[in-house]
Amino acid sequence: MNIIESGFNTKLIHAGEIEDQYGSATVPIYQTSTFSFENAENGAACFSGDSDGYIYTRIGNPTINALERQVAALENGYGAIAVSSGMAAATTIYLSLLSSGDHIVSTDAIYGPSRSIMEKQFIRFGFQSTYIKTTDPEAIKKAIRPITKVIYIETPANPTMDITDLEACAEIAHKNEILLVVDNTFCSPYLQNPLDLGADIVFHSMTKFINGHADVVAGIIVAKERALYTQLRNMMINMGCNMDPHQAYLVLRGIKTLSVRIERAQENAVKVAEFLEQHPKVAWIKYPGLQSHPQFQLAKKQMKGSGAMISFGLKGGFEGAKLLMNNLHLALLAVSLGGVETLIQHPASMTHSKVSTEDKLKAGISDDLIRLSIGIEDVNDIILDLKQGLEII
Ligand code: LCS
């Protein structure tokens, strides 16, 4: 059977398999830094590319490659590059695609460090960036300059849940000979496949839904074409932000249940969102599964489900948000997302605190915004926890 042509759930269970002499049901952890060559000629052939034998774990490793093959299959890409974290993925992409004087156009409300590394660190290397509401394709067209090399989209955006039309972006990008990069962390390959919608590169913080168990920090980049894959892989190898084999093993273990975890978390999230929308102390809510989301129709078109992330604001503002966060007993007050446990956090003072106050306000990261990552607990317990917390305000 050709696994690449099989269904998504079959790929989750079997696309990461490797052949091993004992018939192991799971991928063994090749916890080695280096691999011995058969002879001097074979060593030279591995380095020249005439042989595809393993050389050194920073360059490649069977456990890590199993995960790379699997995620490439799930995202329908040419190949994947596993890295040490989601930020290592973003950094590898920036450094592979941009040279001094080049420019990117990006979603304003992306994960804080993905933006601040460009504005505060990479600006020293001459990288230029413009952050806008990519929900409006006309705004993207206006922001493009002759030096623009990349359009970088996060959808749904962290933490505003703004949704950007990926097909429209791909058309704009390719008309202008620009590459389209998509951070697909909030969806995972189960809910959205940007390469199928025209993107050139998709990446994930696998710390989130893909691993799903709050016990690993990891990232992965998937390229649609071979040339881009090679360019990204060479950058990763020389930067040394490779994944570790044990880390790869844990993600291979977590990913198997991706669809059942997301289905359950999403079912819970729909009910939590409906509860919050009706609550008198809630001022507003943004969840792609609610008709009140400004891009509800677009979400339905490009995502296979509404996911497990919710943003909302309280009539009591930041003071009310603090009271709620300090009085929950089930939800953990913690950053990160996409795990089996429900988490609550305050982006303006936590994940996005390094973005300037002015830029946060422009991007819609208001002081009253609270972000929930819904887990797979019993939904009645999640709702009861929120209900008692809201009563205290
Ligand atoms: N992209 C998105 C959309 C993210 O949410 C994160 C982390 C990253 C990239 C970076 O991934 P990492 O290096 O942490 O694996 N987001 C976090 C968040 O919202 N809370 O804590 C981390």
C-alpha cells in the first residue's frame, strides 16, 4: 500500500514508520551523534551525495527523518526539516529567504517573538518588515515593494484569531514573484493545509497541537518544492538548530493521536465558545466556529474545523481578566497551547509583551484580551470552572 496516497489518519499512524531488523512497531530512538562509514569510499560518497547514508545527527538521523517524512506527507509537501523549536523554524526561514535590504510583509498579530526578532534583532542585518492586517488582501498589495521577497502569514493569528485568505495571498505573492510562508501552528495539518492552497512553505511549532502533550519544544518546516527544501535544509544544518532524536521520538509518539485530540478539543471549544458568547460579563469573543467571527465564512472555506483556540474580552477589562485568571482551578494559567490540558493566558502582558504598546493596539492585542487553549477534559468541568471564575468578577 502506498502510504503517501492513503488517508490522513492512516498517515498519522503509518507514514513515520521505518524498516528495522527486529520489526519494531514504533520508530527506535537512534540516540547517536555520528554514524560509521563502511569504508573511506563510502564516507566520501555520503558527503558528495552519491550515497544517502547517514553521516552525523545535525545533518540527518533515522528517528528525526521518520518524523520529517511523516509531516511532509501530512502537509503534502516535497520534504520537511525538523528543528529544535518553532522559533528555530521561523528563524531558519527568515535567514534562508532574506538578504540584507530585503523586505517582508506580514500579519500584524503574529506570535510576539516571530515579529520582535525581525524588528529588534534582524533589523541589524538589514531585514525590513511591514506588519499589517493581512485579513485585507488590498492592504497586502499596497504594502508590497520592489524589495519584498516574502509574505508571511499566521492564520488564525495568535492571539487575535484573525483569519487571512491563503488562496488570495498565494495569488498576490506569485504575481509579484514573492514567496508565501504560512505559520500553521494554530491549525495543525489536520485542520488546514496551506501548501494545497498555494503556499510555498508551511511551518509549525510542534510544541503545540502536533505533539500535544506539553512535554516537548519542537518545530518543523515543510517546503512544497525540492529547491526550497534544499535551501532551508542547508541553512538548518549550518545553523545547528536541529532536532534531537529523543525529541523526535516523543513527537512521533504524540502525533499519532493528532486527529482524535483535535476532534475532542474542538468539540469542547465549540461548547465553551457558545457558553462565553452568552455570558453577561463577556464583552466580545473571537472563535472561528461562531457566526459572530468576522471571517466565519472564510474559516469554513479554508479550514476543516474551527479548532481549539478562543480569544475573548471581559467587560471588566484587564482587572476582570486578572481576577478570572487568578480564580480558575482546572485551567492552568500558562502560556503555550494545543495540549491536552486547558490553558488560559493574557497575551498583552505575557506572550506578546515584547511588542510595543502602540503596535499591540494597532494589531488588536488589547489589554482585555484573554486567550484560551481548550483541552480534552470533560467539557462540563471546563465550563463550570469558567463559570465560577466569572462569578467572582
Ligand atoms: N508560532 C506560533 C503561532 C506560536 O504560537 C509559537 C509559540 C511559535 C511559533 C514559536 O514556537 P516555539 O519556539 O515556542 O516552539 N507560541 C507560544 C504561545 O502562544 N505561548 O507560548 C508559546
